[in-house]
Amino acid sequence: MKALNQIALSMLDLVAVREGGTVAEALAIALRTAQHAESLGFTRYWLAEHHNMPGIASSATAVLVGHIAAGTHSIRVGSGGIMLPNHAPLVVAEAFGTLAELYPGRIDLGLGRAPGTDPMTMRALRRDRVETEDDFPRDVAELQRLLAPAQPGQRLMAMPGAGTNVPIWLLGSSLFSARLAAEMGLPYAFASHFAPRLLLQAIELYRSLFRPSATLAQPYVAIGVPVIAAPTDAEAEYLASSTHQRVLGILTGKRGRLAPPVEGFMAQLQPQERAAIADFLAAAVIGGPQTVRAGFEQLAQVTQADEFILVSDVFDPELRLRSLDIAAAARAA
């Protein structure tokens, strides 16, 4: 088993728009958070593609990847992920090929199979295209070809893009992408920050079926970890009520902006609501330094993950940075 301090730390940012705040402020907070994560030695900073959601400002993911990369120096920046059903592979290859030319050696292309939105918005994104189960593997393979060095006689080329070899990751919350990542020899990131139920089954499947490739010699697993860290367990639980409100909104179809914390929020809910939130956040680590350390150690033991990708929805941006400080110190202790 890897020592905890050997597990890479990274971050996934949904670029939450806060109650009383603006999109411009959310984008500024994202850049500042990325700069702070870089100063803490985080490996990568990923942005997630979501559409038609009032509390999330990361829909133009490639644009935002460029913005974050321009404002940082060494941290890898990428998509966690681009929802491939929404895009033609050539467009993705050209966008990320351009990013790779601007920021060489720093761009990741994480790919998801879900649309990341509702059916109406999906139709608006891709018009009347009908997606089948075979499309995603075929589109991933096409992206690999478009980002690889151009071959003699190749008629369709991504320009920019060809020869950039932007690293492709497969993301998922089910077994489909775990199997595909294993078959293609690609790194795999499991979305346990919102769908932890199949975490252990998916990573076991991925490792057992993994085939070495030109990209990757051994399996590489990253897992999403919701983290709210504070000096005390009590304060962390209080700050986590912003996340609890967000999750309840997702579960009830009442999505909104990130809300400020509420004292005793969970105690106000019905038992079934508390249980649903707990299931959603089963991989979460919430607490003071010792609790966070223990939570990280437990996740490391049961998953043998190579990388934790933290998600930290703290309403106060300064306390969010503090949460990352505490998490980084707990990992290194």
C-alpha cells in the first residue's frame, strides 16, 4: 500500500456561483483557488462541464482551462471532464490541441460519457443527434488518433492538435468507463465525489482488466473526494452544511447557487433526506486535521488510489483555501 504522503493531491472545481455573488466572482475565485492549490504542490486542477445549471459557471470548460492555465505556472490543468456526447471529437481535439500548444506539458483531457445536463439542454448542444453505447468508445479512439502524430495520407487532421498527445483520462461513476479505460490502457478517475456506490467494484474491475498501452504501463486510479476541513470537527460540520444544501437540491431537483452554511442544517431534515445525503457523500472527509488524516488513511487503505481529486464547496472563499491547507497538511503529516 502506498504511504499517504505518496498519494497525489489534485482538485476538481465546479466553479460554484455563490448566493449573492456573480459569475465573474466565481471565475475569479476559481483562479485564486487554482493558484493556491499550485502553491500547495497539487498535481492538477480540473474543471467540470455542466450546462443549464444556475449555480455552476464551468460550462465553457476549454475556455476556463485556458484561463486557469494562463494564471498559473506549473500545475496541470484540464477537464474533469469534457462530456463527449455533447461535442464532435474534432472540435475537442482542436480546442485541447490549442491549449497544449499554449501550455505544453500541462493540459489533461478527461472525458465523460454522460451529457452532464438534462435532455432538453442535450438536444440544444447536439441538436437531433442520437447517442448509442458504441459512440463513446469510437469517439475516444478518434480523439486519440487526432491528438497523435499525423500519419502519411491521413486526410482528417486536428490543427492544432495533431502530435500534441494530450493525455486522455476516462471518467465514470459506473462500470462502463472502468472497463473501457482498462481495455484502452488509459488512466481512470472515478466520480466518487457524487456517486460512490460502485467505487470499489469499478476500480477492482479496472485493475483486473487493465492492458498496458503506449500511454500507460500500469493502472492509474484517481478518486473524487469531497473535503471540508477546518480547525475543529464542529466547524467543519457547520461549513459542510453548504455542501449538504447543494446535495439536497440535486436530489430534489431544486438546484441553485451555493448557499451559506446553516447551523444544525442536517438536524432539520427528515431521516430519509439525511440518509440520501449521506449516501451521496459516502466518500466525503469532513472534520478537523486529525479527522481528515484518518479519513484520507481509510480511503487510501480501501481503494489503494494513486490520486485524490478533492472537491471542496466551502461558501467563504478564504475558508475554502484554509480547507485545502489543512487537507494538504493532513496528507503530508
